Amino acid sequence: MKRHFDVLVIGAGSAGSVVASRLSEDRSCQVGLIEAGAMPADPDIADPLKWTMLQGRAYDWSYRTVPQPFTANRVHEWPRGKIVGGSSCLHAMAYVRGHPVDFESWAQAGGERWSYLGLLPGFIRSEAFTAFDGPARGKGGPLDVYLPDAEVSPIVRAYIAAGQAMGAPSLTDHNSGELVGTSTNSLNIRDGRRLSVADAYLPPQVMARPNLTLLVGHEVEHLALNGHKVTGVSVVCEGETRTLCADRIVLCAGAVSTPLILMRSGIGCPDTLKLAGIRCLADRHDVGRNLQDHLLALGNVYSTKKPVPPSRLQHSESLMYLHGDDPTRSTGSPDIVLACVVAPSAAEGLDAPPYGSAFTILCGVTHPTSRGRIAPSGPGRNDAPIIDPHYLETEHDRTVFRMALKRARMVGHHAALDEWRDAEILPGAPVQSDDELDAFIARAASTHHHPAGTCRMGRDADAIVDADLRLNGFDNISIVDASVMPAIPSGPINAAIVAIAETWAASTGITESAA
């Protein structure tokens, strides 16, 4: 087996699939792609309707948070993909770039390349979008972006009509400029099947390249360091430990695993590493900090007067982005999001009616100000990580979340839904005061599966990566995944992850230096 590469990419999730595909276009560059999981084999992954059933299977890392004081001391399940395609094999397939304003903090951290306009060529290069023409939309990219029409549920159409009647703008889609308003969800679906980023970027013709080697079932233990250089990667495969070497390392393991790999390698806060029994080799205090995630309340559930037709898509068919204090305001980055689900959707511990008898309006905060952390509990890859997202820790997040729930209920009770709505089941008519709403949110808030920010980009001394996404203080390692985001964008982050990877791959000199 080959043990030395020009470039070694760690993680075959969304970012790693893009990076490995693009770098291996240079046939003189020998690219290795390490993945802890296997190739997808479960047929349920491809079925858009079954995404809610995939959690906890063999290809899920099945992470768990520590108890969260502001969510009724609940421990939250954090599914992440341990498979070629990563979490793009598990998530709900929604494709949302984010609002242009979301990327202003990125530009401040790393320059105009990371502004919305700077990222736009990466978005365009990635997309295969055919619903309508537009100069800012990609046509020939590998990643299908499907905008449904005829398949949209009649309940979702009524929900959209309710939002518009309340003053929310009507949008063609969520990726054509302004984000505030109503639209059906753009989805990464091809011919009725889930399209993971690996499906899109690593099809058989790409995997047949002689200079691209995929190494599945290889779990990373740690990086081997020699001063300011990474000399290799210690991996475990089928019980055997081996070292893979490369001139360049690209960490694409995601917002959970990337900081854990760094810390297991001795790169992190000395106090944090000491508690985990790890010797600190490079003091990087903020590795694992700045953790951000979106929460959704599961959920504002309504029984129906007649049976609900099954979703023909993936249950959650429409997002509605709003300004909580003024739902008629149409510009700027939104602060709340609603989502219509063609099914009952309730957090663990809350009673929900049977499937086919209810619909749900989810709600959440697009720009949470709470910041958490990830840390290792021990020195080995099998030591469970300490994940503490600090959910709803700030008054801002609790206040805006309460506002989001109020907006969800206003939409749910609107006359446009009279044909369907029977009664509100959750939180239920008696729940009206702010204290009662807060108590319900604490029990209902659940991850939207968007962890980010744990190896943030920046110009300051504490930033983990610089504007070129190079690990500060090291010569030959870059980080290209959701962990580098200084701040989380408004919506689902997979589209932005792909754009980060496309932008980095297009601008780096890594292939030239490897050649």
C-alpha cells in the first residue's frame, strides 16, 4: 500500500470530497484521501424520505453533548457521518448558501476571498441548477441543486401562503440574493435520490484517476509533528497502526473531528490537553473553542382535520427566513427561521400524534451568540469527546428563540391553514406566558446539525488558521471544513462548506508545489 503522497486529505465528507476531487485534477499530484468509515452500502441513505431514520446506525459517529443547563439539562444527540460523503449522507439535503451579509465577518477575518462575492465563483462552480437562468447560478457543476414544484405538499403551500399574507416576501428560491421570505427548499437530490457531496464529486470516473487513492476504514489517531512541520498521520485500520506520510496535509474532518485530531496531536490549550493526558507540543489556546450550532424547536405541532398526504420529498419542504421584530422587512440577514414539516416532529420526551395526522412548524435562531467548546476526554481516538455547545446560554438567544416560536404560532394559526389545522398540540393552547414559552423551548430545542467554528479563521494572534486556511505556526498543514468559519451563516451550512473547499482548491498553490 502506498504510504507517501504529495497531498493527504483527512476526511471524505463534504469538504474532503471537493478538495480531493479538485486537487487530483492535476495528474502530477498524488492525492490520498483518508476516511474513517466505509463506502455507502445502506440503500436507505439514498431515499430522501428516510433521512430521519439514519441516525445511530454504523456510519454515524453518534456523538453526545454534555448536559445543557438552558435546555432542561438535556444531553443532545449529535449525529455526524462516519462514511464516504460524511454528514451529507445523513442530513436533510437542504441547499442554502446564506445571506451575503453573513460573510462580512468572514471577509474581516480573512479578506475579500471569503466575502459572499469572493465565494460566489465557488458556489457557481459547484452547482448544477436548472430551475431558471441567472448570472449568479451555476449550471455545469457536479452538485445538483433541485428546486421542487409539483411534488410540494398542499400543507406546505398553505404555510407559504400564510407567511406571505403576513408580509413575508415571496422568493424564487433561497439562493438568488435576498434570503428573507418564503420559498420551497432547494435540495441536493438527483432523479429522486439523495445526492451526497461524495456522489457528486467522487463518481467512478474521478475515483478511477491513477493519482487519487481512497483509504476507507482508516481512523486517525494523531498527526506526527517535527517542529513546525507535520511529517505523517498515524492511522488505525483493521486493528493495525500505520503511518501515512505526505508533503502536505489538508484536514477536512469537520467541526468536531478536526479540533480533536489537532488536540490529540498536542496542538491546543495546554490546560485542556493536560486534563486529557496529552502533552502539549504547540500552544493554540482556541482550538476547539468558538463552537456554534443552530437549534430548532421540535416543534410547534398541529393536528389536522383530514389525513396528511405523505411527503414526496424529504418531509421538511420549506424554510421561511424572517426578521423576528418585523416580518415584513425584506432585506438584510434574517434572525429567525421557520420550517414546515409534513409530519409530527417532536423532541425526545414530548408526545407527538401519529404520522399522517399532524404537521409541524419548526423554529429557531439563525445567528446564535452562544459559543461552546469541544475537547478530548483522553488521549486516544476512542475516548469520547467533550461537546459543550452552551446552548441558549445568552439572553439574546433565549429572547430571539421565544420570538421565533411566537412567529411560528402566528403562521400556524393563520387562516391560510384553516383547511388543514385542527388544533395546536405542542406547545398547546395553555402555554402563553414568556416563562411558559421558555420552558417549552428548553424541552424542545434540538440541533439543526450545523456545528461550525472550532478552528476559526482570523487575523488575530489567537486565530487557528490564516486567510489561506493554513494552520498558524505550521508550514505544511491546512484546514478546509466548517471548523474555519468565524461565524455561522443563516441556514444549513453544507453549501457554504462546499464553497469554502472550492474556493481554497482554486486559489491554493498546493498542486504546483507538489509537482
